[in-house]
Amino acid sequence: MAESKQKEQSWRDAPVREVAVWEPKINVRYAEDGTIYIKQEKPLPEGPARIMEPLVHFAETTPDRLFLADRKGGGDWRKLTYGEALKKVRSLGQFILDQGLTADRPILILSGNDLEHALLGLAAAYVGVPYAPVSTAYSNPKTEYKRLKEIVPPLNPGMIFAAEKAPYAGAIEAIATPDVKLLHVDSKNADGVDFEDACNTPPTDAVDEAFANVTKDTIVKFLFTSGSTGTPKAVINTNGMVSAGQMMNQETFLFMKEEPIVVLDWAPWNHTAGGNKVFYMVMFNGGTLYIDDGRPTPQDIHKTIRNLEEVSPTWYFNLPKGFEMLLDHMKTHPEFCQKFYKNLKMLWYAGAKISQHTWNTLEETAVATIGKRILIGSGLGATETSPPALFCTWAMEESGNMGLPCNGVELKLVPMEGKLDARVRGPNIMPGYYKNPEATKKAFDEEGFYCFGDALKPWDPDDFSKGFMFDGRTAENFKLNTGTWVTTGILRDKIVDHFEEAIKDLAITGADRDFLGALVFPNFEVLRKIAGRADASPADLVEDPTVRSYFQDHLDSLAAKNTGSSTLVKRILLVDTPPSPVHNEVTDKGSVNQRAVLANRADLVEEIYAGSPRLIEISGGKK
């Protein structure tokens, strides 16, 4: 134990690799009712009115610099320079205008991240025609296209793009009206227009005129909310909103002004993290985006590893579970660590709180590789905020700090049920949900602040300048039948940290019940090590005596630390089937959709409260 503490102290003593970031200074104002208002002293500089202006700038000043690259079908990198990209964007812009597409007949994109998707989205933005990238999971036949049938009619798309026709044929048939045009990469062997032909459309003065007519109020795209609390809502993303968000990135990550950034990223473009923050951040700063064909899943992480063996990023984003998978590889591949940390200035995590174990290992691995720690940052944002709102970019020794409001953002903290409900306003906030005035009205308070549905608390109650931490998702919180509120987000993080690497995620039960329970999704690779059974199936592992003894011991020690009814988890059930993206149990960010899991697995929830023999219960039971 002493040796472990000494080792931890040694990496904590190491310096952080130098990186230029903002130096936030805040103004704090208190209202008579206890509401707190916080904003930066420094104002946000005015950004470009049109988000495509940076592409034009870098195409003119650095036409040969690499902008985008992907590995279609897992082959060699396909590459586009800034000059090549603008040329194709202008041709595609003419094609879009020729099809009669408008703000009332936008483009619907069904397929995932690739060069064609990027170019079509850029071209649409260039000529002022909105587009809507949607989750590829919505096109899975197992869903019977339920989500698509809900979200498509209000959009009234004039064109549907899917890179390959075959995987999306059923989805297209389910939603396309006779007047909708189809665009595919492989259309020479399918219905619809061929993408290559569209890229060869000669641009005319109409393209320049359309570009000139784009203003900050022109809609760039519609991004859909996760739908965890109902039908997904279409968030209106305007040029001004997205541009302001990118200016916030630029005024925070100052090192991006000093040299072009290099990014490898897999985050789906139908989500604001990948489609707004990462994608436009690269373009706004004249950087290079390598589109990662890997994912933080057991089936696809090897692709990310292969790509990182060829690309040394300067800024790297992932979900907590993605970092965990990379660390598994790093433990036995020091040469991979050398390539990964070679040029790295900052690590960024989002989607959920990174476990302290993962945080420590990232730091320790960096120090062992380059002799320095790497700055690990995070923040708070939403689809409705484009997504910047709060950023934490100062060296920490613990995970979980969401930071301070960005330049231009005002944070409002409203006392509510013993917590501080977080709200923000600024030029990066959406004007509303498309064709949904009722939901729009509910999203804003009487002062025009967007309501996150999240609670925050200060990292240091005596010094707000040290940032804020997540204090629960108010929309997911619930009451026990005693009337006691349960903060699910905070409790989830505590449980995951306590069980170290044995739990991937969980859903907390107990709404209108006597006590708390949890459906636990284990990390089966870790469980195989605990059981000493390398080939054991998930079903066998959840019944293994050694595994159950491990969970029993940790559940008891957790109960000893959390004795109040709002934090005491009395029973858990180990689930041998992972959460299903097809059934909306996993968001695009990779986190568990608590509501969907509990609804879809209501029978397992009943087992917890019926006293099933499969349960693991704290020693002493309910007493």
C-alpha cells in the first residue's frame, strides 16, 4: 500500500506539459432571493456571421493544408485539403440549389461520419440550406423506424442522403414521400443521384449570391435531442449560435491559435459534441480532422488504436469508457504511448464523469511516457448551447470539475430543493426547438436563461473561481416513497468509483419504493480476471461465486459509507446483457439512458423488490 501511495505521489509531483489556455476571471452577483449570477469579466469577441467563412479563409491562405481524412471501408486514408474541400463545397452548393432545396425543404442525412457527409453538410451551410444529421440507430430495422417516423414529418425534407443505399433502404422507404430526392455514393447501381456526379456540378454566380445572403440568423442544421424524456426535439442551430460557440472554444483553447490542431475523432455528427464542437473547432482553427472509423466498443476499439498508431493528435476527446479501453492497450504497448502522447496538448472527456481510477492512470501513463502530466479538461454543455457553456482547463488532481462559464456566457444558479439549478444565456444558445413552441417556452425561464435540468455545486464553497461540479440531473432524479429526493447522477458516479473497474454502468431503481436498488452492467473482462475464468460467458460470470463475493464485499463497504436512505443501495442485480442502443438504452454519448433501461427491463426491477435469489443484498438486508 505504501509503495502504491508513493507511486501516485510521484506522478502528482510531475509538471504539466505547457499549453496556452484562458485565465478566467469572474464577476459574481447575488439576488435577494439567493439566486447567483456568474459571468466572465472578459467579453466574447465578435465572430464571423457565417460559419463557412473560416473554410473560405483557409482555402485561400493555406489551400494545400490537410483538412479532412477518413478510411472508407477500413482502407487507406482518403484526404481532402482546404482548397479541394472548398471547390467541392461550391459544386455541391450549386447542386443543392438546383434541387430546389430550401429552409422549408432541408436535407436529411441518415448515414454516419465520412467525407461525403462532411462535404454535403458544409455545402448546405455555404448556400444557406439547413440539414439534419440523425442517429444511425434510428435506421435500424429492429426499431421499426419509430424515431424516424416521429421526427421526419415536421422537417419535411426535400432530400435524403445515405452513403450506401442498401443499409438504409428500409428506413428510406418508411419515411420518404414521392417528392423527396435521394442522394447516394453508390447511386450508379441504385435509385437516386450519384454523389460524384453532384460534386461535378459547375458552380454559377447563384452560389456566390446564396453565400452572400447567409446571415447569423440563417439556420445551419437541426440537431435532435436524445429523446430520453420523450420524442426527440429538433434544436435549431443558427450560423450566429454555432459561430459564437466556436469563438468560445477559440478564446479558451488559446494554443489552437498558435498552430493548426490535429484531431482524431469518432464522435457522431448527429450529436453536438462531434458535429459542432469538434468538427467546426478544427475548421475554425485551420486544423486537420482525421475521422476515426473506430468506436469505444470491444468490437471497434482496435480501429481507433490502429489510427492512433498513425496519427499523433494535439487535442484528443473521448468518453470515459473510451479512455478505459485505450489504457488497457497502453499497459502492454509502450510504443503506442509514445505516439499518443508525442504532440498531445490536452485530453478532453465528456458524456459522464471519468472515474478517478481512469484519471489517475491517464496521468501516471503520461508521466511514465514523457515525464509530464497532460492537462485533462471537461465542461458542461448541451445540444441547445452549441455546446459550450462551462469549461474547466486548469490542472486538477481529481475528476468532475465542470469549470466556469465561457466568455460570453452568463451562468444563473437558482436555489431549488436544497440544490442550485443551473441555467445559462448567451449568443451560443438556441433560438428554440423547430416547430415546437410549447417545448421552447418550457426550456427558458422568465429572464431568458436556458434551463439545463442539471444542478451544480461549487468545487470550493468559499471560492467560486475554482469551478463547479455536477450535482445531479434534476430531470432524472426521483423520490422514494418517503418523499426523500434521490440524485441519480451523483450516486451513479459514487457507485462506479467504489467498484473500481468492475462496473461499466448502472441504472438506479427506487422511484416510489421503500429503498434503492440498481441494475448493474458489469465489465465482463474484469469479471473474468476476478473469477479466473478467461472464457466464461456473461451468464456464467454473474452467477460465479467469486464474482458474487467481490460484489457482496464492495456493496457492504459502500453501504458502510452511505447510510442515508437517499444514498444507501440495498440490493443490486447483475445484468448479463448490455444496454441496447437499438432500444434507446444508450445515448449517442455512450451513457446509459436511465429511463429507457428501467422501462425496458421492468421485470428485472421487479426482481429487485420481490427478493429474487439472483440478487446481491447488503449484509443484514433491509435492516
